Amino acid sequence: MAKAKWTQPYIDSIVSNPNGREMVEDNLILKSSPYSNGGATFYAYVLRKRKKIGDASKIPLKKAKQLKDDLIFNARQGVSPESEITFKDFINTKDFLDWSKMKRESHVKRIESLYQVVVPFLGDIKLKNIDIQVINRYINHRGSRDGVANTTIERNLTDIRAVLRCAYDYKFIKELIKIPPMKIDRGKEPRILSEDEINRLRKVLRDNEGLPDYQIKLRKHMPLLVDIALLTGARKSEILNLTWGDLVGNETTWKEIDALPLQEESDEVDPTLEELKEDYKILVESSGRVTMIKFKGLITKSRQTRLVPVGKDLADDLMEYYWNNAMTREEFLEYSESRVNTGGNIDEVKAMTIRHEDKTKRIFPMNDIKTAFNNSKRKAELNSEVTFHSLRHTFCTRALDSFGNINTVKKLAGHSDIRTTQQYLHLLDRDKLIEDHQQFADSYSFTS
């Protein structure tokens, strides 16, 4: 390689009269085209690899030397140059998908949202070129053209922040821009169900009169699922991801359960599973009565595992649901038979607990319950403001009123920030204020 003392006029002469040569000075390379109109390009040697800097006709020599020094310094410090990857290509990388699955409980929905409303606008823009001006254009696009509310746009911005955070963590971009939150009306309070509304909803869920069998079967999970939400405050996704192994027990009790009489033959037609359970009962020792539900950190929003106690009625309903839904008729017969050993005149009954092979199975193996809940809500004459998440709001308010300890409710609800729990204190204070003022108003006498 030819050596020369480089000056700006010297570089200009090479650019204007390329000769197909390659020259180097202090790890800065100038490669000229063999064609008369080809110009020349700057490169740098970085950790024994060639890195392109750019067109020598557009980058002054002084700037090229500075960029070369920056590349070498960053390489020695372990800092990668900014990637040329686009927003859309990045969210398809294994780095981002693995990061999202671990960091975000609602990973699947968040990816769907990115593709629906963010990628069409930001997808082809390079990550390194996304600045606050680009973000403001996206906000204006969603707000003015699509007419989307600020709460929805803020949810979109949260997804964008997550993408850029991951890109920054993995050194795809050098700087993490700060995206200010949208101004949102915080005056809208969480929807809390009254005692009467709760009773109406629970009654509707259990009223199967006049319904065909297939509809009864389709909605059989709803009473238990709603009760879990009301009594534990769990989120819908947390409940739908529960497995039978998440039911925790630490008591030993005796209970009469429906079961199969062993070694009894009959010429009659085989009864159904439900008929078997209705006709025959045995007293068994249950070594592990359900006392708590474990919501695992991998499926919770805060990523923290929590144990929430359950009452006797919910515990019994959970086990009843297990016997009626987790096994086929043949499996039930086989398992119940295996729990009884007949020796002499004494029948030894082993504990009837959840089978080991069932513990990894989901209790509610469905993807969503939106349609079933909305249908039940309408039948219970609850207004449109009521959502499944309202059951969680109801739990938090009632629990706070009952326990009077904000830290206890914070742990039971799985709030990562106590300020989230404090909003329910405001609701209780408001209700108390209304009650006190009503008493004051009723005691006031006006004379005409």
C-alpha cells in the first residue's frame, strides 16, 4: 500500500482523479475507484477488521480521522456502532423476542399491538433515526388522523419505549431518547361492583335453566373463574394461566366425596361419570386441602410470585371442578380404584388429591373469556363500564376496607408500587365522605 502525508488538497485530488489505488495512514484507509467517475471512500481498521466510514467527497479529512478514532475507541471499550436495523426488523430478532417474553407478562398482545398500529408508521425507520420528532409525528398521526384517545396512544408509546429500551440494552442504539407521557384524565375512577351487582352476576352464572347442554358445557368454567377473581383479586391472564399444581394445601381434613364403589359388578348400562359421583360417596382423608393459590412470577405483571389465601367455599369449589373436569370417566374410575386398598374387613382409603400428571395442566384451558363474560354481564344488567378487571378493583377495595392495612392488600394484589394500592384508599375516603355528608344533609331541617 502506498503511503503519503495526507492533506485535504491531496484527498481532493484523489477524489477528482481516482486511480484504483488503496492508501492507508494511521489506520485510516482511502480506497479510490478504478473508474474515472467512481470517486473514493474512507475506511478504518478496527480490531483488524475494515469498517466503512463513507464517501471521501462528502466527508472532510479531519472528520474522517475523528470518526476513525471514535470507531477504534468504542471497539476497545466494547461499544458497538449503531446498527442500521429498522424498527420492524429489530422486533423480529431473537434478542427482542426473548427479552419481551421475560420482561412482559402480556408479550403476545403487545407484539400484536406493535404490528397493528406501530409498525405501519415506524416499521421502515432505522432505530438510530427514531428521535422525539419522529415520535411526535406518530402521536399526531394516531391522534388527529385515527382519532385515538390519549390513553390508547400512551399504551402504544409504552410499547415503543420497550422496544427502544431493549435496543439500547443490546447496543443497537447509543442513546435512549426520553418519550414524555401523554396527558391523561386521571379523574376516571376504577369501577367497583356493589354487593347487589356481585350477587346478580354470580346468580346469572349459575342459572342454567332453559339452556341446552352444549351451552351449559361452554360456560361451566365461568362461575369458578369469576369467584377466583373476586376472592383473590387476580388478573384475568393470571387466572387463565393457573395450573392444578398452583393450588397449595397445608391442612389435613376428612371429607365425604363422590367416588366409585370398588369391585361391584352390574348388568345395567354403565353409568356416566356424573351419575357415578352422585350415587356413591366415601369418606376420605384429604392430606393437602387447598388453602392458597400460587400466582407464579412468570405470569404476573410484577414478575413476583405471590400466595393468596382462599376460603373454604372456594377451596371446595376448586376440588369439585377438578373431579368433574380434569379427568375422563375412565381416568376417574382408574384413579378412585387405586386409592382404596381392601384388606380383610377394613378398607384403607388413601388421600384423594390432585394427580401428579395433572399438576402441569391448566385449570382453564381457554385463551380468553371476553364473550362469555360480556354475555353474563348483560344478563345481570350490569352497565358497559363493568369489565372483568372490575372484579380486581372490587377485591382491592373490599380487602382494604376489611383489613385496613395497605401493605397487606399490596402484597395480595401483586402491586409493584404502593401508589397503585393507594388509589383504593381514595375510593374509600370518598365513599365515607359521601356517607357522612348524606347524614348531615338528612339531619338538616329547613323551615319555609
